[in-house]
Amino acid sequence: MNLLVVILSFVQSFGILYSTRWYLARGRLSSGDTFFHLLVIESIRKHRWNFPSSLQNVVFSEIDKNSDYLAYPPLIHYVVALFPPKFHQKIAKYFSLVILSFVSSIAGIFTYDLTLNLGLAMLSSFIVIFNFSTLSPVFKFSPRPLGLFFYSLIVCIAVFYPETLFSLLTIAFLVMLISLTHKFALQTLLFGFMPYVFLFGKPYFLLSFLLGILLSIFISRGFFLRILKEHISWLRFFKSRPKRIRIIPYLTAIFGRNIWVLIILISILFGFFLNNGSLLENLLKTDLFTKVVFWGFINLLIALLVSIPALSFLGQNYRYVEYSVVPIGIATSLLAVYLTPYIWFASFACISISLLALLKYRKHLVHSKTLVDPDDILSYYSLRDYNFSNLLVFPGSRTLEVSYYSGISVIHPVRGPKTPVGHITNLTKNYGIRYILRFKGNDRYQLFATMLKMIKMKKILDLNTFELYQVIQENGLDIPDHSS
């Protein structure tokens, strides 16, 4: 029967996610990190399966010369590199859909094991999928869904299984996988696992966590230590740039990602008010339900704490809430046994909110131009006829996309000075920028506008979505034309 639950959950989830991806992106790839991963995968295949320490035709601009930007968890790259290159872009489009569908199946399986009710299992799977935390990553290619998958497996094993040798070794193995998949997922697991171990008296699970870290060091032949060092470097970088907090947008980002966390609280209070607590008392007193709710709400607590300016360097607050989707799905389905009419009403409200968020998100994607149009790709191919070097792209998030399709040598800013003037000065002084590609109508941080005031340049190409400029004078010195 569990196999049937997996199949039905997967099919239901994949159908929803595929429809969501079509609505958000049609058949297009997302820009930004997608092409970082594709370039790494390409490099692995070209260099005898060695993980790259640099990328061909890409120079990373960083003010910290001791940084190691390519010290990145490598698991997803090696998995995709096993496939022929002609499939890589297809995989980039649909990888997240497949993994997130399996994530929903986790909730379905464990709900069915607890209730032996196929309807509740499907409801649990549906709740996991139909919140913004799961819908928003569907058009992106990144390790985040795979990290969420391993994280959810670890949480469910910790909640539903005793501390046996098998469960301890399984968690250690999954910790190793998550360590080599996604840095943020490991960080989130660490923040949740420590309180869980001490609150519920599970010291041996802490040993599993430590064993998993040791395994990741051993399997990666020490590469995980480089990943950890670089992750700490990123945290220090963001700590030097604390965010200005606007509380309402932050709370909207947190609860909008997984509105179901509020539904659980409201449902419990509502149930007590109408039934004097008699229907829910047994459920709420069970150790199992308490553990599920803990894993559902610990990430909400972390997200709220990270909203404090002094702690904002620990990552985007709303991303922590993504890791609560499976326990929240299970908890809501269990509550449905006692609060059936109210849960259905709450589900309708949550679905409506997710649809509204999805509508707003699509408008954001169109406005921010973070999707790669087919016309853009044709334009990139035309750039191959020019003898470019040291190309700078505005916005920087599209730099690797340009290099991936055109093969042109680019400068990719990663960590730069705080101010636009300092950022431009660093690029022109240290990297010999000669050509600038600017996407039209996309200068959010006014970097290109700042550069126009500092450097003399001329437009040499004007295509549908972007313009190409050549730097002709820098610091009072004329620069010869080498574009032909």
C-alpha cells in the first residue's frame, strides 16, 4: 500500500508543480545560479570528473582574496554530469519538480502509516506541495530541493523511529548526503537538531549528526572542510552588511511561504473553543504529535530570530520556513481527523493565499527579467563573432548565462565593496573591463548608471533585450578598440 501512496502522491504533486512551472516560466530556464551549476557540470565532464577550482572564461570578482567561491557542495553536479550534455538543460528545467514530488511523498507515506487513511495521506502530500515554499523554486535549478528532501527524511526518521543502530546509521548517511548537497540545508538541520536532541532526550541522534559530518569529510577526501570554510567566509561577509529591517515585509515573507503554520495554531485554538478541548486532548498529549509540531515550528522560530538585524547574516529568513513543509503537512492532516470541517475551510483559505502569492510572483519574474527567452539565446550566439574579453554584464546575475551560451570571457562580481562607486572602482581598477553588456530596463542598484558617470563608453551593438558598450576612456586614458 505504501507504494501506491508514493505513486499517487508523486503523480498528484508532479502535475501541480508542472502546471506551476508552465505558469511561471513556460519552457524557459531561470537566470542566475542555474548557469553556475551548468558551468560546473560542464567543467566536471571536460576535466576527467574533477571538481573545478576555476571556470573557463569566468573570472570571479571578490574583495576577499582568500575566498574560495567554487568550494561548493558537489553532489548534484556529479549526478547530473552522469547524463550526456544534450540533456543538461532539460534536467535543469525539471529536476526540482521531480525532487519536490518525492518530498511530498514522504509526508504521504508517514501520514498513511499513522492513520491508514489514503485520503489523509493524499491531503498531507497536497499540503506539502500547495504552499509557496514549494511552488516558488519549481522554475529554478539548484540543490535546494534535494537538500530539502534529505532534510525531510532525517526529520521523519528522528520523529517516527527509535534510536536503533539502523536509524542512527541511516541518519548519519543522510547527514553526509546533505553536507555534500546544500550548505543552507545543513545549517538549518544543525539549528533544529540541537534543540530537538536536548528537548526530547535523544543524545544518540547527536552522535549520528557528528558521524555524518565525519563521513562527509572522508568521502569527499577533505573537500567538505573547504566547503565549511567558505560557508563561514560567506557568513562573515554578510555579517559586515547587516540588513535594515522592515518588519511587515519580513513577516509577510515568512508566513506567506508557508501559511499552513498559522492554520495549525488557529485550528487548535478553534477546536478548544468549540469542543472544550475534548476532541484534541489525546492528540495534543501524544509525544509523536509534539515532535511533529516541533519540527514544523522550530524553523518558524529560527526565521523570526534571523529577522533581527544582528542575526540577519545567518541567511534569508523566509528560506528557513521552506524546511517545515513536511512536518506541517503531516500535522495538519492529523488535525483533520478531529477538525474535519474547519481544516477544509482552512485549506481553501491557504490555497487561495498561495494562488495570490503565485500571481504576484509571476509579475515579479516578468518585471525583474530573470527568465531566459529564446531570443536572448540567439543573441548570445551572435556575440561569438566578436573578439571580446573581460566582459562585464549588468545585472550581474545574468553574467554566467551570457558566458554559458556565448563562450565569452566574463567578469562575474560575487562579493564587492558596499557602495556602487566602490563596486565600479574595484572592477575597473583591478579587472581591466573593456566591454559592458547591459540588459535594458534592469538596473535595480543603479550600478550601470554609476558607471556611466565614471567611465566614457560608446554603444557598439543594440539588440532586442540588451545593449553592448565599449569602454573608450578610463582614468583619462584612451583605450584602443580590439573588438574586430
